[in-house]
Amino acid sequence: MKTNQAITAFSQSEKIKSALIWVTQLTEVHLALAESDKPGAEKIIKTLVSMIGNEITVAQKTAPHNDWLEAEMDVNNAMVLLNSGVAHETGYHLTQALSKVTNIGQQSMTQLIDEGLL
């Protein structure tokens, strides 16, 4: 990976990791909400998951890595579950995406450290 791509990958991975953690926690909170509040929460969760997918697409184009594609598939699977009305089942897929994004960030950070940039 080129240095500029490693910087982009590291930056994007940190942003996406945070978003994945937040949306995963939000899906857990969703379970405790009153039934009347769940549709609104589901709309927010869907919006966030969609935004995460968009960020992964940007990352893939600017700093190609196979794990971006796999993370995108995990996010897409989470969106399918959301659209099927089972938001509480998305945790596994979001966690899988988080693992892949963390791997990208770790590899990028290691490269930047090796180059003396971090």
C-alpha cells in the first residue's frame, strides 16, 4: 500500500470503527425501547448503517484493500436484516465488519510506524 493510501486507510478505519461501535450499541438500545419508539430508532439505525456503507465505499476507492469489500458485505447483510425488521440480529454482522476494519487500520498503522510517520 502506498503511503498516501495507508494514511487514508488509517483515517477511514478509525472513523468507520467508531460508527460501527455506535450503531451496534444503538441496536442494543433499540431492544429496550417502547414499541411506539422502535420505528423511529430503526430509521436512524438504517441511516447510520447506510452512511457506514458509503464510507466503506469511499475507503475502498481511495485505499484499496480486500477487507473493505468483506466489511461492505457484512454491512450489507446487516442492512438486509434491518429491512427485514430484525434490527436486534444485526450485531453479528456489524461486529464482523468491525473486525475487518480494525485489521485494515492495524495494517495501515504498522506501515506508517515503519515509515516513521506515526
